[in-house]
Amino acid sequence: MNADVYVAEYLVESPLDPERVAEIMAGEQSCGTFTRVQGETDLLRQRARAVVQSVQVLSQSDRPSLPNAWLERKGVKGPWQQFKVRIGFPVANVGNNLPTLAATVAGNLYDLGEVTGLRLESLLLSAEYRKTFDMPRVGLAGTRVAAGVANGPLIGTIIKPNVGLSAKQTAELVQQLCEAGVDFIKDDEICANPMHAPLAERVPAVMKTIREHQERTGKHVMMAFNISDELDAMRAHADLVEREGGSCVMASLNSCGMSAVQSLRRSTPLALHGHRNGYGAFSRHPLLGISFQAYQTLWRLAGVDHMHVHGLQGKFAQSDEEVIESARDCLQPLAPGLKDEVMPAFSSGQWAGTVPATYAAAGENLLFMSGGGILGHPDGPAAGVASLRQAWDAARNGVSQEQYAKTAPELQRALDFFGSK
């Protein structure tokens, strides 16, 4: 791939000529506007203008996907064509500037009057350009080392209830979860620095429990403390976690913003667990927003180590196909020859019964988080963890869960209890 160019691919809908719309997109997001202006010389355009690489018409419909007052004012009618557009943007227009890269490929394009739908599908970078941005500090291999899990999935869970526990109560729950045998624990995305359990109290209390467990067993349980906040506060929170012997912090990516997460990455050696809450606002309409491939590319340039992908057969709206594709995106280098993969984090309604589909589709190089599937197991958290490990062992050995459960009571109880809901 040309090191002087990065490429964005879009799905677009418009009643206008697709070639014309593609050229408008390229001009709008580089050196042009709706009309040629003084100073926009041929030499400048040659140097700075984005170039349409291809346009592929897919289908058409008799109604637009989204309303458009600009087209209505001009009296433009359908049919509305859907087409793919591939545009190459000059690296020199952006340089090593992640917010501006995002503004270029996923900014004013959404507001163009010429389109009734636009979705950024993928973002492709050369290895040279990718290297100018932040890399994961911990990544797949480092996460496995920190958690002491050389092979198989990392079994994780989420603090439940989501909010309301005091620092002491949270530490007591973490102790139960450590003793139950989890590899990873995280705060819920809506519990960051609440008044009833501020991080200044919660981090020392929880890490005391984790350190004591490690001293007894040799096992370090990764705890992703939710430090989402303004940047200075996040840095201070991360420093506290590091001083207390922690190995991971979590940020709500969309709420904190790219530049804050990028700066946090540069100020802490801890694993950075990227939570994508709010992503549905950018993705649920098929002709609006941003696909996960492009989304995770931008956040990986900020240096995250883990990315949420939701879960198979879970409680959220994404299809299983989308979840699988998202996990595979995380496990692919952003450019050939690089080792910048991140750990896909499966969650949302996961339990032993969702393991076979997950193993078949995504293998075991992942973080499998189960909140209710562990904490809601009728025989307690330890049985919940055991049921998950038994489910993964059955899948790994090609044995049906029903057959395996004949000698695995924790799995059988999970199948009977959760399977009936």
C-alpha cells in the first residue's frame, strides 16, 4: 500500500450520479468546497486533494433511508442508488493527528446534502503510517502474561450490582470472585468514581484483596478499574492503580474521546481496556455511521489493548455475524507485518450455553466475560466459573454440552437454570 495515502471505504446512498457524489466527498474532505475558490490551484489540488479510487453501484430503492431537506428544497426525486466508494486521502493532510484523521474520514461527510445515507465501512493504513500512532502497550501477549493464562480464553466477569456497592463491599465481592477462579474482573461502565465508592477508596481496598490472593495462590487477577473521567483525573486514577499493584484500567472510549485516551495511553504502562458503550448510536442503522472495522482501527491508533465486541447469542442488538467479524477485526494487524492485535472482549448475556458458538466462530484467543452467568449461577460464583471452564473444555474436545454435563454438575446446573430463561 502507498505510504503516502490512507484509504477509506464507504457505503453511500444518493439519488444523484454516484461518480459525481464520490468526487464531492473527496473534495469536501480535502482541499475543496462546493465551488472552486481563489488559491485552489491545480498544483495545490494535485498535492492535497483526495482521490476517488473506485465507485461500485450495488442497488437502488424507491425511497431514501434518511430524510434530506437539501434534496427536498431542490426538488430532487429518486430512485436512490446505494453504492460503494473508495477514496485515497493524502497522509500529508493529516500527519500524526488522530482527531483530525477521524474528522477527515468520519466528519462532515455525514451532513452532505447530496447523500441520504453514508457509512464508513473500513479504514486502511500503510504499515509506515500506522507506526506513527500509538501501539498497544500490553496487547494480547502481555494480557496473557499478566493474567497467567498461556492458553485458552481468559474467563472474566463484571462487578454486579452495577452501582451501589461501597468500596468495602466491592472488595468483598472481588475476594469471592478471585477465590472462584476468574482471570479478569472489571467495573461496569456506569461505575467510575461514585460518591459511595470513590476510586481513592475502592482501588486500595480491591487491590489489597487481589494482592493477598496473589500471595496465597501465585495467581494475579487482572482488575479493570473504570477510570473514565477528564484527562488529568484519569491519569491520577491510573497512577493510583499502578501504585497499588494493579495491571489494568478501563475507559469508556466514546465518552472520554480520542485525544484523552491517546494521552492516557502515553502516561501509563497499564493495560488499557477499551469499552465501546455508545457505539450503537454510530452503527445500528445500516446506512449511517461507522462499521466496527473502521471504529476499532481508530481506537487502536489511540493505543488500546482490549476492545469490546459484545457476545454471541447475547442480550444486545448486534447479529452473531457482526460480533464474529468484530472479533476477527481485533485479531488482525492493522497493516501487514505488524504485531498490534488487541484482545477482543466478549460480554453481554454470556454464560456456559454461549460458549460452543463462540469457540466455533472465534477460537480461544479472547476474553470471555460473564456477569450473570457467574454471579447468577444457582450454586454461586465458583460454580459459575466452573461451568464456564467445563463448557470451554467440552467445546475444545468436540463434546456436546449435554454429554459433558453428565459428569460436570456445575455445567448441568447452568444448562438447567439459564437454559430455561
